[in-house]
Amino acid sequence: MNRRHFFAALGTAAFGAARLRADDIATTAAANANGFDLMSLMSKTGGGKQFWADVWFFHNWRIQCHALTNHYRLLDGANHRQASGTFDACRGKLDEIRQREKLPPMEGKALILLHGLFRSRSAMSSLCKTINDAGDYTTFCMGYPTTRGSVDSHARSLDSVVRSLEGMSQINFVAHSLGNLVVRHWLNNFEQEQRSLPKGQSFGRMVMLAPPNLQPEIATKLIRGAVANFVAGPAAQELATGWEGLETKLATPRFEFGILAGGKGDDQGYNPLIPGDDDAVITVESTRLAGAHDFRVLPVLHTFFMDDKRAQELTLTFLNHGHFESEESRQPIAAA
């Protein structure tokens, strides 16, 4: 990869999915002015990009919270707004719809998918489709405003999502990049509060895609200063300058997890700006986490990990069996 291609890939990773829809901008203005968006109630939305956090799921229904206004809305599976205002108002409307349409309770294995920095839930759609086609899991692609909150705030949104999965027998995770730190932060909060899942519900497995389990060196180079902080947001700033504090709040999953890292399989990698093998953003070494049940390096760039067919197949295999290829070929990372 030459320098032109590298910077093009990096630009895609940083800003390609951060385009703001007019829908989000209009909703922000209306919410600020009126408290809720009457004019667009029950209208088509973009589903939320860099301003909305998913906080509640029921099948393909979602309640979202606006990062700047704490305004809530209820979306159906086609991203039509069906209610708007407070969280209680949206929950009430959802309960009304459940009763009117006689929607069945949720059951089976839940899989929560979380995207990375500057991305939206749509970044996980290809992987989500692959898993849905297999038919073993009910998928919940969680969107969260990566540039508009801290890792802790995103973990609180995840906590609400997990609480919403009533009736599901098992909770599994697949996360890309920053999404892995959100899960680990939530697990830390969960353990510190000495909580447990509801009766009849248990943890399954987790697949980490290109996770920054150690401080990503590129963050220390690119995410600095007031302008960078404004663009990338508090979570990215934690990676760059607040890692020492953040790292203490990241738990290692107490259930089986596997790691897929991106790299060329040499000591050069794709990015000339960071040492060692890498996926153009995260070094292979920084993805490693003691306790991993299996580990693989794939020749995939950071930005495109979720869409890579082999990565998708390995992810599904690990979720089902606890290894990427076979039990005999596992490459565990010994616990510290």
C-alpha cells in the first residue's frame, strides 16, 4: 500500500461514515425549540447517525436518545418515528403497540453488535445479515453517537439495551474497534455493581474485531488538541490522552471471547506511521488481551473488517463453537 492509498483508507475510517443527515439536524433543531418533534412524528428517519443512541430494543423496534437534548423517539423496523418525547412516553407507546398488534415476546439467543468510532449501526449490516441468514441468533445492531460521548456514556446506553432484552436466554456480543471498549467498560460496571443477569439468562460468547485492547498508538499521534477533540469527541480523546484512567475501567470478559486482528503477517503492516504489523489503524500487538479463547490475524484493513467474508465466517464459527477454525487449531492468549 502506497502513502496515497494509506491516507485514503485512513480518511475513510475517520470520516467516511460520519456524514450527518438532514433528518438528524432538523430533529435537533426541533427538539431544542419545542421539546419534541411534532412535525416529523411518524415520519421516515435516517435511523440515527452521530447524534442518536439506541437504548431499548423489542424485536426490530428501537427507542433512541438524542446525545445533545436527551430527547427520545421510538422507531419501527423501517425507521419510521412512531413516538417522540420522553423515554416513558416512548415505552408507553411501544407497550400499546405490543398489545394492539399482539407481538410475541422475545426468546432465544441475542447477539448485540456494536460499531466503531465515526461509524453508525449500518456499518455492521453486512455482518448482521450473514448472522441472520444462519438463523441461530436474534441480532440487535446497536447504534451510538461515538463522537458525542465518553466510553462510559456509551456503556450506559449498552446497559439499557441489555436490560431491554427480556425473554432472551443468552447474551452474545460482536464489536468492532471502539465498540469493544464499550462492552468491556459495561462489563466492568456490571461487575463493580455486583449485578447478575435476570434468571434464565446467561452470557454466551464475544468476538472482538480489531479491538484496541492496548492503547492505539495512532490515537496518540492524530487525536490531539482542541480541534481534534471537537471532531473525534470525548471517547477518542480517552484513547489518546486518557488511556491510563480508561484502562482501569475495562474488564476482561469472564465468558469465552475470540479476537480477530488485521495485519499483513509481517513486521511492517499497512501503516508506515506506526511500528509493527497493523491494519492501518490498530497494531496487531495492541489487539491482544490475556484470556482470549482464540486469536487470528487476517489481511484486512481496519475500516473494512465487518464486510470481509472470511472475518464474517470466522465470527459465526466462534459464536457457535468457541473457536475460529477448530478446537485443535485454537490460538489462545494465556491469562495473566
